[in-house]
Amino acid sequence: MSIRIRSIEARTVDHPVRSDGAIISSLGRHEASHYATVVVTDADGATGFGEATTAPVWSGETAETARWIIEEFLAPKLVGATFHDPAEALALMDGALHANGFAKAAIDVALWDLVARKRGASVSSLIADREPRAWIPSRVSIGVYPPEETVRLAREFHARGVRTLKFKTGKPGLDDVARLRAVREALGPDPIFTIDANGAYPTADAAVRAVEELLPFDLALVEQPTPRDRIGMLAEVRRRTPVPILVDEAVFTPGHLEQAIEQDAFDVLSIYPGKNGGFTHSLAMARRAQAAGKCCAIGSNLETDLGQAAMICLASSLSAFPTEKYACDLMAALFYDRSATAPPIRWRDGGVEAPTGSGFGVVPAEGPYRD
Ligand SMILES: [Mg+2]
């Protein structure tokens, strides 16, 4: 089935996000979710939807730059062209534009959505290598707050059914040992603890020391302890610590992944379409990591339900994601009062239900769209 693209539209949207318990990491505070929503329409009138989940500190993109890139730079190259597969359109985008992964991903996700909708199929049915999981457990981020506030948030999320807590760590002046100890004392052995330093430890020694101090509180994963452009340093930390390493900032692209595999720098790959510059790339990277003996978990830039739908599809459909062992960053329900999609993605028992229906199973709530 071919797609001839008739139009690509992007609009910027503010999604009100909770300020109480806002995610604060070593990179800063997630104050606002100002993203771009993308609608792709083909010559037959079929539509697909995507979200550019932009944060300048993360990928160098804002909603405005993404919108401009999409409408003024990429759309003129894609509109009127015919593709047999979203991968062809993504190759054209990658050939024309370096980086800007979240902008490209919004179009690529919309194309997957459109292709599946035209077939009356779910994207999951096009990619699954196992019986898709109907429910995915969520891992929820707790910002770098003092111990008392850290415990309050941990209690709130645990009461919502969340078993895997991801503590942001590495902010100077805050005692991570006291924070994790306080939560273990308050909640006992049940919650699974993971930490995410967002690259805060400047050397392998500093990272190893920080992890060793937290070992008494039973860590299941250590996420990106070292700076994003230092894959060799991450590999050294992995050799020197007993806790599995989850690579996040150090692997955005398929090329980064090859380097990380060569250096055996990680155990678990954090993956999601925006970071990878396309659903197509996420799919290939998940398969590549699995072939190298690694596994995957979904990471996040605090997507709304629109962005999450494609992430859930990957986690649900692919055996590279052992979701029973490693929960995924699918936490929109705990940070947004209102869903960005119709239907909303349902939160249940500390996780999310995989949307059913054609495409990724959701459409933007604010538009005149029908699922
Ligand atoms: Mg991370």
C-alpha cells in the first residue's frame, strides 16, 4: 500500500503539568510541557498523528523549532511524494536534516499511525513478535527533593499501584543516601528502586562511589550515571558495579547504539521514538539490542498520552521489552490532570492499558478527529 502525502500540519500545544512533585533532575526542573502535535493526511484523506515532545535541554529542540522544521523544512520535501513504507520517508528526512529527532519522530509516528489506520489494523499487529501485552507496568520518576518530600511522593505513587520508583539523583547539596533510606524505611522492601542521575557524575570514580553508597537500599537499575557523550566511561562504571546499567542519554541513535554495544557499556537500553528520531529507528534499535543480548525499557521526556501511545505499542508488542522485569516510563496519568487523547490511555494498577483500535489507538483530544 502506498501513501501519497497531501499535507503535514503542526501546532504547538501547552499541556498543563503538575507543579507539585514536578520532575527535577540534575538537568533542571520540568516546568511545562509545551509540545507540537502533528497531523499527516494522505491523498485518500487518511490521517495519522504524532507528538514532538520537545525539551531544549534534552534534544536541543523547542516546540517552535520543531513546528518550523516540520512545516517549513520537512513538509515541502514530503508533501506530494509517494512512499511505500514510513522508513522511506524517514530516510529522506535523515538525509536532509541532521539531529532534530523529536521533530522527525512526530512525522514518522504519524505515518505509522496513518498506514495502520488505512489497513484498519493496529500498529502492534504490524510489528509484534509476541502476543501483545494488554497492560504495561509503569516506572515513575521522583524528582531530587529533600527526604521528607521524596517520601511523600513515593507514598503517593506507591498508593497508585506503582512498584518501580525511579529516583532522580546527583543534584549537589542533596543527600541521596538519606532520601533512599527514608523511602525504604517508610515503604519497606516492596518498591523496586532504580536511580537516574541524568549524567550527573563527572567521572567513573564518582559514579561508582555514588552507586556503592546506595547499594544497601537494593537498586535494580542504575540509569545514565555518567555524561551523555562518554560511552567508554559508562562501560567502566558497568564493569565496576554489581547493578545493571540502563543507558539513556548516551544512546539516541542507531550509531550510538553500535558504539555502546561494541564497548559493552550497558545492560538495558532506554528507548522511545522521540529520542531515537523515529518509531522506525526505535523498532530497529530494539531488535538490534536484543540480537546483541541486551534488553530494552521505555524511557520518556514526559510525553502526553499522544506520545505515549507509540511507546506503549513498542513495549507491548516486542519481546525485547521484558516488562515484567523492567517497568517502563509511562507516567502521563500521574503528571497530567487531563488526557491529551481520545480515548484517554487508561491507568490501572500502577500501569497503563495498551490502547486498542487502529493505528496507535488514540487521536488528539482537542482536534476535530475521530478514532
Ligand atoms: Mg533517564
